[in-house]
Amino acid sequence: MTYVITQNCCKDASCVPVCPVECIRPIGGMGSFTDTEMLYIEPDVCIDCGACQEECPVGAVYPEDELPPELDRFREINARYFEHHPLMPDDAAHASPHSAVKTGSLQVAIVGAGPAGCYAADELIRIKGVEVDLFERLPTPYGLVRYGVAPDHQHTKAITRLFDETLDNSRLHCYFNVRVGTDISHDELMAHHHAVIYAVGASESRQLGVSGETLPGHHAAADFVGWYNGHPDNVNRSFDLSGERAVIIGNGNVSLDIVRVLLSPLETLAATDIADHALEALRDSAIREVVILARRGPRHAAFSVGEFLALGLLPNVDVMIDADDLEPDPDDDIETIIKLEVARDYAQREPTPGNKRIVFRFCASPEEILGDTGLHGVRVTLPDGGTEVIETRLVLRSTGYRGAAITDVPFDVAAGTVPNDRGRVVDETGRAVTGVYVTGWIKRGPRGVIGTNRTCAEETAARLWEDFDAGLLASEVGDRNEIDESLAARAVTPVGRKDWAAIDEAERERGAESSRPRVKFVDVADMLAVARD
């Protein structure tokens, strides 16, 4: 019997070092990012030890004879990957653990408590003697795991168990509910730490660059995701769900997440941690069709195989494919081949009268968003040069993200990232800015999945250790207690580890009352009230 990796794979690669026969692929070296959407197990080499299943942080690994019916196809997908990529010895290079350091000799501030920041904290705090202060502007950690992962993907959210262990380390101090740049400055962080790592992600949505995009009814997909996930910045937004059709521009996994939220049965969503206000709005939703617009053809689709397959499991929903080029080319990789196979399968299915619909429109570029005081459609350019108007009251753009500038830190406006050399921040001349580092999307741009941040953090930590060993980091820094005193003088009350634990427990208790994983607090004042109780 073999084990099988399924669609929940986060590419964290925790399973790789525990595999005694090294049959999990592909594995990139430190700081490198493989092109595949997930990891795979070679079925002919697997010895059925189960170590990978025990180690997987998101429950994505199953014995082949225990695969749920909806995941059965991943048995074939794992095997087919190795038909195209025969198993070879893994020569990927990962960072060797640094030796312990003298307590007080390396104090690091990490800004951002999402996956990137948590992986960076874990990478450093495992070395005895290192002390870490973790800063986050919200009272809650975990960033996109909490506010970006779709509510029906609870397995994926389970990766926070790894981060919980890191936050529980006595040498890590949490400063949640503290805004770096407002409540405390970059210079103050540098004065009290030997190094500062920014892991602030890419929070801004890219614009379409077409006329009409400022009309009410057109929104960034990230704002909609934040709304249904209960992000405090988005809870007061409103979305017009009164029409029968919604249009999503962009065809990545975020688009498919939104599709599931818009079209899933209410009872399915009601068993998740979706925000209550979103659940109530969706209860009255009239949307029965979601059109997904993609500028390129299905061969270049940005969604993953697993998420594409999952659409076919939505009850009473038809998946329609508007494309002709669904045959594989000799140069296609295995994931592209499988996507095209799934697309052909969807295209051949007969629609069921009365079903809701997901319509993929490939090679259809948005040209203009139409409306006067309100939105009523989007004009698209077709492959033959003609145009078509798709009527809708709701358009969500899911066309990528970019980082925002950080006060007193170099920034590349064109790229939307902080310029860096493998995580070491550099200025406009290419010279290293001593003691300042980046990791995650603010470092590399919006590429990769949650687990990609692990190798990214390894690479950044390696640069930090090089500078530490070379004696480049300040030997004398201010007392860490001075940070608490400065914040108190500014009437800023940080949320610490125990405070977050109280919020977490209260949310879970609220959820247990209705058989849900949790019911989130969506107002910062409510979170702080629980933390102070």
C-alpha cells in the first residue's frame, strides 16, 4: 500500500525529512520554489510507514485505501507525476542549524505574524539563545491563514498548530495590536534589536487599468475574501448579491474560493468559520451563476488541479467550459495535462436544468466596466476581436497583489516589493542595509503557497546568520523593556501570547455552541475586551 498526497497540500515540506526512503517530490533547495502546485509520493517506492501522514500539518496525506471518494483521483495524479519525473536522488540544499548563541547577543524583531513571519520566527527561535519579538498590527496572528484561506478549507488552517508551538516559546515575545510605523518606528526597532525582519505580505490589489473600475459594484477580490473571513478592515463593506450573475476577473485559486462561497449550500458554509455577517448576506443571495474571465487560454490557467476538481463536487452546480483548445501539447507538464483533462470532462457534461452554474470564459479580456451611478455589466474582448457585454451587478477582480511601502525601508514601486538579495534588504545602489531583512511576499512578490514561506524564511535566516557571524550586526542594543515603556507612554497596549490565547478560546467556545470550528470576533474592540477580561 502507498500513501497519497491530496489537494490540501501546503508544500510546507514537513513530510520530506521524515520519509525514510526519500520518495516525496519535488523538493527545491533553500530559497528556491518548485513550479508544481503540491508535493507527490512515488507509489512504487513508498514503504507504507505512515511517517508523512503523522507529520503533515494540514491533513493532506492518506493511505490509498482510506482515500475519501472525492479525493480518489489523487492516487492517479501522484503516480502520473513520476511518469514524467522519475525519482532521482534529492540534492536539495537546506540550511544547517546554527550553533547556540549567548543570550542577549541576537535579539530580532519580526514585523508581521502571518505564515511568513511565523516561519521566520520558528527558523530563528529554534537556536538556543536567540530572542524574538513578533509584531502584528491586528490583535490576532496568522495573517492569510486566518483571513485569506477559504472557510471550507479547515484542513489548510490546521497549519497554525505548527505556529502555536513557536509562539509558546519562552524566548518569543508577542506584540500584537501594535502598528509598526505608527505605534513604534523602524528606527526604534533597530535601536532595540540586532536585526529586523519584515514579513508584511502584499496587501494591495492590482488595478485592472480599464475605464469604469471605480464604479460601485466593482471590488478587489481580496476585499470580498476579507469580508467573508471576518477581517476587521473589511467587515463594514457591502456587496450587491441581488443579481443572478457575478463576474470574477482572474482565474487563480482565490477566484475558485470565491465561487465556492457564492454557490455552496448555506448549510455547508454554516458549519465553517465564515463570518456571521457574510453568512447572513449569503442567505439572501440571488446569485445563481458565476462567470470567471481569463485573459489567456485554459493551458495557462492559474488555479490548481485540486481546486479545479473540487468545483465538480459542488452539489447542484454545473461547471461550463467556454474554450476549444483543451488538448495537451507535448511540452505541457503533468499538472497542465491533468487540468486540461478535467476541463474536457466538464465540457462534455450535459447541464442539469435548474442547477447553478460556473462558467469559465477563457481568452476573454475585460475592456470596460459599464454603468452610470451603479455597475450593470462588463465589456470583454473576444479572441476574434469582437466584443461582448456580460450583464452583472457584481465584478470582483482577482488579478494579483503587490506590497505597500514601509516607512524608512527601501521600496521598489514597480515590483511592489522591498529590494533585497536573498532576503537581505539593499538600497537603490544595491548596497546592503545592515540589519534589515525581508521574507514572504514583500520579499519575492505574490508567488507560492503557505508552505513556500518555509524555504523563503530559511534563505532569509541564512543571510542574517552570515551577517551575525561576520560581526556586522550591532553588538549593543537598547533594553527590550524600553519598548514596553514607550508603548505604554503612547497608550498602546500590546496583545501578548496569553491574550491571544484567550481570544482564541473564546472564539472556539462560541463556535462549539453551533457545532462550528469557531465564531470569530470581527471587531478589534471586542477582541481587546476578551483579552483584557
